[in-house]
Amino acid sequence: MEKYLYIALFAPLVSSLFSALFTATPKKQFVGIVASLLIFAAFVSSSILLTHIIGGGEVVHVELMTWMATGDLYIPFGFVVDQVSVTMMMVVTLVSTIVHVYSIGYMDHDKGFNRFFAWLSAFVFSMMVLVMSDNFAGLFIGWEGVGLCSWGLIGFWFHKEIATWAANEAFIMNRIADLGMLIGLFLVYWNTGTLQYEGAFAAMPSLDPATLTWIGIFLFIGAMGKSAQFPLHTWLADAMEGPTPVSALIHAATMVTAGVYLVVRSNELYDLIPHVGLFIASLGAFVAMFAASMALVNRDMKRIIAYSTLSQLGYMFVAAGLGAYWVALFHLMAHAFFKALLFLGAGNVMHAMHDELDPFKMGGLKKTMKWTFIMMTLASVALAGIYPLAGFFSKDLILEVAFVEHHYIIYSVLLITAGLTAFYSFRLIALIFHGEERYKLFGIHPHEAYKFMLVAMSPLLLLAIIAGSFKISYFEMVTNVLPELEYHIHHPVTFWIMVIGTQLFVIAAIAFAYKKYANSSVKVPDGTSKMENSIAYKILKNQYYIPYAYEEYLVKPYREISDVFWKQVDLKIVDATVDGIAGIIYSTGEKTRDMQSGNLSTMLKWMVAGTVGLLSLAVVFGLAVRYFDEILAVLSGLGV
Amino acid sequence: MMEIGLNHYLILSTILFAIGLVGIMRRKNLLLLFFATEILLNSVNIAFAAISHYYNDLTGQMFAFFVIAIAASEVAVGLGLLIVWFKRHGNVDLDTMSSMRG
Amino acid sequence: MFDHILSILIFFPALAGVFGFMIQKESMRAYGISVAFIEFILSLWLWFAFDSNVSGMQFMEQMALIPSFGISYILGVDGISLFIIILASFFTMIGIASLTETPNEKNMIITLLFLQMTMVGVFAALDAIVFYVFWELSLVPMLYIIGAWGGPLRVYASVKFFLYTFMGSLVMLVGMLFMAYFFYQATGVWSFALLDWYRLILPESFQLWLFAAFFLGFAIKVPMFPFHTWLPYAHGQAPTIGSVILAAILLKMGTYAFIRFSLPLFPDASVFFMYPIAIIAIIMIIYTAMVAYAQKDVKQVVAYSSISHMGVIVLGTFALNVEGISGSIFLMIAHGVVSGALFLLVGVIYDRRHTKMMDQFGGLAHVMPRYATIFGVMLMASVGMPLTINFVGEFLSLLGFYEQSHILTLLAGVAIVVGAIYMLAAYKKMFFGDVTIEENKNLPDVNKRELVALIPLTIITIWLGVYPKPVLEPINNSVEAVVQLMHNKATTEEAKTRIPDLTQGIEITRTAMKEAH
Amino acid sequence: MFEAVAFYLFAFLTISMFYITVTTSQALYALTALAAGMIFISAFFFILGADFLGAVQIIVYTGAVMAIYAFGMMFFDSTRSVREKQGNKYIISGLAILSAVLVVLIFAAPMISTNMTAFYPSIEGAGNTQEVGMVLFTKYLIPFEVAAVMLLVAMIAGIVLAGKKMDLSLTLMNQAEIDEIKKEQDKKVLS
């Protein structure tokens, strides 16, 4: 089994290095194919490992070599495949394989074709390290690695100012969170003496709750950055500047769920500190609604999907925070499938529309892009949580969890959000695929994507439909390592009322969206309509003015303070002090140079002055010596 | 007041020495500077002689004697140099002698 | 022959430098490269022959110079100094190999060889006076390099560099003399030998004063805030090779000396001054990182980033435990490699465009993809990306200091954020966007000579990031000895608890730490 | 009584003469005042019973030194008034007085406080000149001889120095000739 572990882990690395060899050369089709094949190999290995684990096999645990060892610190490159990590491996390798294949078509005309695959595979490798590591340090390697690849891929079109800006923003914001994570690691190390999951979690129950709380908080800060939770969420929407496959892979399916993975992985820790868990759940519920509200009015196709991702991450954190780790993981998996599908569909639309992102400028695309239309609609249905698609099983479960745990506020927030989700998802679908063909005004001739891209997407479609049926077997597998909590609403009537009520609510939201946006009267908004001028609309449109506030109250002051530090403090105070001291010495020399002017009479005068000085010294010393005892007596009298 | 003691002589010597120093410091003409040095030497001579007298010791007088000898040779050599300088530069102004500029 | 390997390592380049005067101008480069190469091979041999299980000094050499004052010529290396010596010979080699067309190339190479002698001498010396002599001598070649081959402000920069560091080291010399005097008073024998001094336990009040005297000399060299202002000028004016060696090796003298002198000689004072120094280090980290962000000259960005990283090194050193000190030594090497590489990279673009202003670039990734890639790797190493060399050092340093103070480490950890900010901003300005300036459109990518220098550095950056063990292990052994020595010598109660006792295992210190909270 | 009157009188005279010497702007006045001051100083020597020294003072100073000065001044344009230095008077006089006081203090203080015994006490019954002769030719014989040699050397030096190019007189030459000579000398100096 270890062989498959190594293949799963290193095939992406090989793929990345292979593609990197050709970065400086023009586009080569085989680079994409080889990369896809290698990632596929990783996928196959992961599947074998999955069957192994499902079959009740041993947890695969290898230690490759020592990484750092000094003092009492010992960090190996250790990898573990257990029920949790194998889930993630499956998600990661499956989605990446599909995205790799898809990208061969999507990046067809791009100059940086080879470079794209190098970065993409490197990302897969980092993600694999992240999920497979058996210790926090290895997790951190992957954590930073995906951050780096995310930077490289968001800023992939580096000639675009906005893309590079978004890349830097994502990287720096993640770094802020990583600092929290790092501190969390330090706390773990100094309190438990190890960074291995096994040892650390075993030692945790004996620690005092305050320390555990701090560990929990700092680790969660790390998770907040990667999973773009409030207030570190702004980078995710901006990250949509990257190529769409990247958005599908990194900013929907895998990297952003790393935070959830971390919380799930540390379930033993968070079980000990339920108050932190409650905080996580509350924040998750807040973000779910907060992000959904911003998605309502947005006019950028990819950003809408990004906000929906953010919202779904909120759901996952609710589940994880409330202790339903397996539910969180299950939703993570289901979400990865339908959200990646949604993004890839959006990529097809973008290609067809020549990178136009405003859904109001599209409309009626279902005729030309039939398959994309079907896929995106089904993905949206899954996202909305309609029976029997994947979203229903995972999302409904989270609602149940909140209900069963008696967190009714969280429950109602999530319920409303579910309605909002359905609304904005189908608003998007309606705007893109139904109604008038508004794109004709802009002279665009849409076309369906390559066949093989659609074929590549089909597994996702399948999974988005059927993933819910894995629920029972998945539960059995993953509860080997995660707390075994089944959530049942005891009264069957309550249960059915809830399920059916939710379904009806969601369907109503979909119907409303269709009614409003699928008719032929939808026009490209020109900023004059009443709704567009309402305050609520403006707030939502400007994302609650949070990016503006960050720019205005954090970035600008930082820039200005930096400038002040350099120009005022460093040059005018610190350096000027040094130069001032040097200047004093220099000018003293300059002034006293007169003594040496060669003018004899001046020199004579100085000679006399010097004689006077020396003579007075002689007198003073003579007196001091003579009256030494008296002086001593006086001084001691003064208390010296 | 009426009894003249060693202190009187020493005070006189001090005053003369001071006058000599003033001369040294304010004179620009090298010749007049030489005059001032003569005053210094003489003021010291007075002190020597007075101490010699009041302590009944001839050493002071001996020193004064040698001081005079040295003064004489100094004048001889100094004036010689002065004349050479004057021949070359046309003046004996101290300010023009700035070849020792540091 | 290899009984005197250290003497050979020190004096071979100098001797070769003297003979260099007789070499024809045209063949000077080949001569310089071969000398530096032999030196590098010798230093590698040193590593090969080094027994990493021994924590003490190896390859010791001893010869009395002035017996009446106990001044002897004593050399030796341990895990702490070994790698810096190798790094010094390595950088001299690739420095000469990648030397671009310079006027008076011959003199430059001879100067570099002399500089190498002083660098190796500093790190191998085990006698305070010999150490001091090499320490001061190292200023002279650097003064020449900046003053003779530097930019328009070179005289100001070189004089500032020289006087500033010289002043600090004079105070250090006074401290050394006092130390020897105390030794004489305690034992009745004069000795400047470091290993003798290690045995001396000073009362705390003496320690404080002596620590302060040594500190000034070292702090200016590091350079620690607020003594850092000579560095941007020196870097700004120095030619590429000067900056590379200055950043890679010369700055390390200060932090190395902290570990070699300050910690084992004055353990109580080290504990006493730990917080003030940590605060200075944090100011260095954050403040200089912000200043770096404000720079318009890419070389200044790298220069200020050096100061920022040196802050982490100082912090790790004053963690006073094995993790922190090992981390800081490793970070010295890491920072040497990375900042050296960054300065070389800046030199590459400077050779092509004769400007270092970032607004003159933009979009370079289009025209110089290989250059952008290598720069990117080094950039990521500089911001402490895991699996690069810097991360190991930074992680260990911060980890070590976390045991001493949580809040301060949190503040110091801001390094990884602010470091990313200025580096990414600089990278964006230089490489991203469209090529807007006409001269940049046809810039040649890195050539073979530059690759000779950059490729090995890139390999080291990643190799030691993935597998730091061969370097970390010898460091660890020697550091353990130093920490144990400090613990044994500590007289105050606080120092005894702050500095871990390795013979009793980690558990006891940990409980003691918990009680302290 | 007589001693006191004589002391104060000559003290006043000496001080005023020397004061004129250092303040006057006419070189001739200064020379004359200096010569007078020298003679008045010899009066102190007589009062103190150092007859020989007084005689030497008059002969050497007023006779020889002043004469040399007078001859020396012939070379210079002594009728011209001397330009004074523009210095701070208070600093100059303050410094002068201070240093004089200090010198005297340092040398006189031990003498006044401790009882000194004479190395060469005056010999009873012998006149001053004899006494001087006795000491000078016994204890101070070698210094005396050295002084003699020094005087000889100084004399020769004075002659050699002053005697160079005696055939030229700058006062009688016109400016062009002087410039010519200067140029030649500059050449020599430079080479």
C-alpha cells in the first residue's frame, strides 16, 4: 500500500517538475497530457487506497525521512492515509484530474500553457502534502505550498495589474492567518512536546483548558485565512482574476476547504473546547449568510460563484464547530463536486463569451451551449440542496445538526441562507441561459466548448447527482476516526415537516429567481433603476464596503507609515543622529583647525592658553594631593 | 608694606611676566615679539635674584647669569634669521609666516 | 598537512593574493577562480573530516604569540562556525566566478582573496585578540571594495561603514581587555584564549558591563536597530560582489560573535538583557520591513530585508535554548545564501540597465523568464516558504523564542507577513505588468556566467530546505554544549530557569516554565 | 625705608617702560623703552645685593643685546608704525595674568611653605663678585664653558645668517629688481 501512497503523493510533483522544464518554451500539447496522466495516476492510487481503507485495511503510515531535528524537536516527513485523509485525497485528485484535462482545452490558446500545468500540478502536490501529513509541520508545508501556488495561479496572467494585485492580496492575507497557525504550532509544541498529530492529541486532554483554548483559537485563525472566513474573506472574490480552472480547483474544491480539514483533523482538540467550537459555528453561520447576501446583487459570474463557495464554507464550519465533523467532511466532498462543476461550466461560458463576466450581457445561451446549460443547472440544483442531488444530503444534514444541538438561531440563519443560495444560483442560471439573447448587442458569437472538456466534466456531473447516496457507507468509514455522532430528529413528524418545508422554501426561491430573471424583459442594468439606487443594494454591491475600508484604513496607512518610517524616522532621525554625531566631531575638527592655521601669533595664543590649562591642572592636582584627607572627609560627609 | 620681602619681588616678577605675555600675544611684528621675550626672561631673572637673596643661596644668581647668556645668543641667532627672512619676504609680519599650516 | 588545515584555509587565499600581483591581467580571473575553488574544496574537506558527533572544538591549532600576556594563535572549528566558513569560501568562489566586467579586475580579485582570509580568520579564531585582529582587518578590503568600485556616493558610504563598525569594535576591544584583566585577577595568569574564558564565572554586575561593551561591537556589525543606517548606504553604493559578501558573510560575524562570546561568557547578563534585545529585534523586524516596503530602489529593499531577517536571527540567538540558537545559526547560513543570491540577482539587472529603480522595470517576466523564475524562488525563500532554506531557520528561531515569551514571538512572527508584503510588492513592480519602457523590451535573459552563480544557490536553497539534517545535526551538537555550559555557569535563579538544563531532560524545564506563568 | 622707596620707584619705572614696549606702535619707542627697562631692572639686582649680576645686566642687555637690536632695526623700516593684531584684549590680558600667576604660584609655593636650605650659602665677608666667581668656577664650571661655546656658536651663526647677500640692499633697490631676485629664489626653493 505504501507504494500507492508514494505514487499519490509524488506523481503530482513529478508532473509539476516535468511541466516546469518547458516553462520557457512555447506551448506543447503533450505537457498537458503528461501532467493530466500523472495526476490521473495519483487519482488511481488514491482510489486503491480508498478501497483499502473502506475494506477495513490498516491505516497506511510512512515516515520518509527526518526534516528538522534539533534539541527536543523532531519533525519527520511523515504521511498517513486514514479515513479522513483518504477522503480528501480522493476529492483532491479527482477534481484535479478533471481540471487538468479541462485545462488542456481551456488554456489552449494561452502562451503560458506549460507554465500553467507546472503551477497546477505543484498545487496538487502541496495539497496532497497538506492532507496526507501526519504532523502539524507537514500540514504547514502544504498549507504554505498551496498559498504559494494560489499566488502563482491567481497572478497567472501577470500582465494584468488587477490579477497580480489579487494574487498579492491573497498571499498576504493568508500569511496573516498563517501567523496565527504558526503560533498555534508553537503552542502545541511547547505544551505537548511534539508536533505529531498522534502524540499531540494524546497529550491534550491533560492540558489546562485555557491553553487548549488558545491552541484552538490560533489554529482556527489559520483556518480562517485559508477558508476565507470573515474578516479575511476579501481575497477569495478578488482571486477570481485567475484562470477559471484555477478557481474551480483551488478556490472552490480544495484549497479553501483546507481550513475545514484542519478543524476536522483537530477534532480531538475541538471536542475538548466546545466554546471555541460554538464560536466557529457562529462565525460559519454568519459568513454563510453574509456571503450569500453579497452574491444576491453581484454582476460578475465568477464572483457570484465565489461568494457561494464562501457561503458553503460557512456551512461546513457550522458542522465542524458543532462537533459534526463527519458531516462537515461530507459536505466538503459533495460541495467540491458540484462547485467545481459550476466553475468549469462558468469557464465554458466565459470562453464562449470572450471573457465577458457580466451575466446581464448574456442570456439565452441554452440554445448554443446545451451541455453546459444542463451541467450548470444540475450543479445549481445540487447547490440549492434539492432532493435527490448531492447538496440535499449534506446540507440538510447540517441544518439538522444545528436543530438537534438546539442552536435555533444558527438553524434559522442557515435556513434563510439556503433560500438565498437557491435564489442567487438560479438568478445566475436564468440570466445566462434563459431570456433574450442580449449578447448579440455586443457582437459576440458564442460556441460550445470542446467535446473532451465536456467529457472531462461529466464525472463531476455524475458525482454531483449521486454523491448523496454514499452517505451511509461514508459514515461508516469515516467514523472510525471521527466522533460517531448520528443526528436524528426524534419525532418523525418534525423531521418530515422540516425536510419538506426546507425543500418547498428552496423551490419557491428558485421559482422566484426564474420569474424575475428568466423573462425577456431583463435589460442590461444601466444604474438608473430604483433598486440599484437603494441603500441596501449599494451596500451589498460594494461588499459592505469592507474592501474599501481595508484599502482606506489598512493598506493606505501602512503605505504611508512605511513612507514616514523611511523618510522621516530612518533618514531624518536615526541616520541624522549618527550623521549628527559624526558632524559634531567633524565640525569640531573644522573649527579647531584654526589652531593649526600656521598663523604663528594664533599658535602663540593657543600655546599660552594650553600652558594655562596645564598649569591649572597641576595646581588643582597639587592641591588635591595635599588636601586629600580633607576632601575625603568632606565627600564622605556628603554621603558619597 | 614698607618691609620689602620676597613676595614683593615675586609679585613684580609676575606683573612683568604678564606684560611680556601680553606682548607675545598681541604683537605681529617679529622684532617686537623678540622684545617681549626679553621682558619674559628679565622678569624671571628678577625672581631668581630675589630668591637667591632671601635664601642666601647663589644658585639663583647663577641661573640668572645663564639666562642672560642664553638671551644674548638667542638675540644673535634670532636676529640673523629675522634678517634673512626680511630679505626674502620684505617684511617680518607674523601673519605671513603661514607655511606651517596644518 | 591537514593538521594545519585551518591555518591553510586562512592564509592560503592571502598568500595567493600576494602572488596574484605577479599574474598577468588577462589570466587573473582564471587564477582567482582556481584559488577560490581550491579553498572551497579545502573547506569541503574540512566538513568531510569533521566529526559531527563531537560537540567541542576540532582541528585545534595553538601557538603562543605573546606569552607574557597570554595571547596565542588558537584556531578551531565546531558545528557553529564550520558552515559559515564553508559559506564564506563558497561565496568568494561564486563571487569571483560571476564577477562582471569591472575596471581593475585584478585588484578586485586580490582584495576579495584578502577579504576571504579575514572572514575565515574571524570564524576560526579562538583567541580574543586574534579574533579582534581579523574582525578589524575584514573592514579594510570591504572599505576598498565599496570605496573603489562603488556608486556615486561611495566615499561617504565606505567611510560611514568603516568608522561606524570600527567605533563599535573599539568598545568591544575595551571589553576584551577588561575580560582578560578579570581573568588575570581570578587566576593570576593572563589569557585571551576563549576556551579559558569559558571556565570563568563572573559576578553578575561585571557581566552586565562586559556584555554591554561586547554588545555594542556586535550590534553595529549585525546591524541592530538603531545602529543599522550604515548598511543601506553600504549596500546601495557597493558593487554587486561587495553587497553579496557583505550580506552573506560579514553581517554574520555579529550574530556569530553573540553565540561565541556573549552567551557562554555572560549567561546571566544574557538572560538579563534578553527582553530588551528581543524588543530591539522586533523593532528591527517590523520597522525595517516597513522601511523596505517604502523603498524605490530594489537593492535597498533587499538591504533592508537583510536587517529584518537579522532581527529574527538575533531573536533566535536570545531564545537561549537549543531550538532557538540552532535555528538562528541555520538562519545565518540560510540568509547568507538567500540574500547573497538576491544581491546577485539585483546585480544581474543592474548590469543590463544600470539602474536599480523599480519604476524603471515592470513586466520583466515577459522578457527574462528564467531570471524571473530564479528571482521568484529566492523571493519565496526570503519570505520563508517551507521547504526552502530560510523557513527552517526562521521556524526554529521563532519556536525557540516562543518558550521565553509568547507575546514577543507573536510580534516577531509578524515578520512573515510584513516580509511577504515588501517582497511581493517589489516583485510585482519589477516583473509583473506589461513592459512599458522601451529599453526593457530586448533585455537578454541570464547568461551562463550568472547561472554558474545562481544555479548552485538555488539548489542549496531547496536542498537544505528539504533536508537540513547534514547541517543541522553538527550545529545542534555544538549548540547543546553551549547551552549546557551556559546553564552550568549561570549564577542567578532566573538564568537557571531560563536556560534549560539538558542533562535533566526537557520535562523539568517545562514544568518550571509552567510554574513561571 | 630706602629699600622700600627704591623698590617701589623702580618697580613703577620698570613696569611702565615694559608696558610701553609692548603697547607702542613705534618700533623705535619700543626699543628705547626696553633698553630703559633693562637698566631699571639692574637696579633691583643692586638692591638685592647681586652687584655682579646687575653689572652683567647693564653690560650685556643694554650694551650688547640692545645694540644688536638697534643694528638689526637698521635693516628694517623702523619708522613705519607697527600694525597691531586685532585680538580680544581681555582674553589676551586675562590669559597672560593667569599664566603668570600660576607660574609664580607653582614655583613659589613650595619655597614659601617649606624651609629651604641653601645649597651654596653666601660666604661671609666676601663680596658678591667673589662669591659668584667662586661658585661659577667650581660647581658651574662646565655649564659656564658650555655657555661660552654656545655664545660663540650663536655669534658665528648670527654673522653667517645676517651676512648673506650683504651686497644687496632691498631698501635701495626698486620693485622690479626685488621681484627678479624673488623669482630666482622661488625657483631655487621649488627645485
